Amino acid sequence: MDSTPAGPVAMTHYAKAQTVKPPLIANENAFLGDVSSSEKLDPAKPISAGFYRLEKGTPLVYEYTYHEMKVIVEGSFDVSDEAGNKVHAVPGDVFYFPKGSKITFTTDDYGLGFYCGQRPQDTA
């Protein structure tokens, strides 16, 4: 069954979404919040997008159960994986985290990234 709506499909705009601090999700310093999802329009293949913020403190180790792209928009992260790759990420850097990858995020101050993941809303 095709879930494409008949007629024009409107875009959605989220003004100043980057200025809202996402909710705390782990430790004392890891914040993440979905801004939007395609889940209602395409429940079989949803994508969800939002912001991830890490502040100085405990490293976040995260195992991806879905594919995700992340763009660094503010600050910096030190990002490493189990394959031995290590990157000092700065604004403009783009990452692809495949399903099954285990990633460690740290920062000396803070970092903010915009992500888009192949998962339902609020399931990170």
C-alpha cells in the first residue's frame, strides 16, 4: 500500500530548533532530542532528526542499532570507534555511523551535532 498523500505535501519548519537544549539522556552531560520524524507519514521506513549535545565530563559510549548521519554544528567532539578510527570533529564535519557500530564521544568543552537516523522518533 502506498503511503504517499494525495495532492500537495507541505513542508514543516522548526524555527530556532538549534537554540533549545535537548533533554538529558545519559550520565550528567549527554543530551539528545528528536526535533522531527517521518514516522507518521512512513511508519515502515521512518527517519528521525534532532540535536545531540555533549558537555565536558563522562564519555558517551553508544552502540547504534540503526544507521545515522551526524553533522557537527558547534563546538567539538573527539569521536572514536572499535575499529581504531579517531577524529577530532569540528563544525562542518559529517559522520556516517552504520548500524552495529560502537562509538565513543568525548569533548574538552562541548559539542553540538545535528543527526538524522533511520529509526522511529524518541527511540535512540
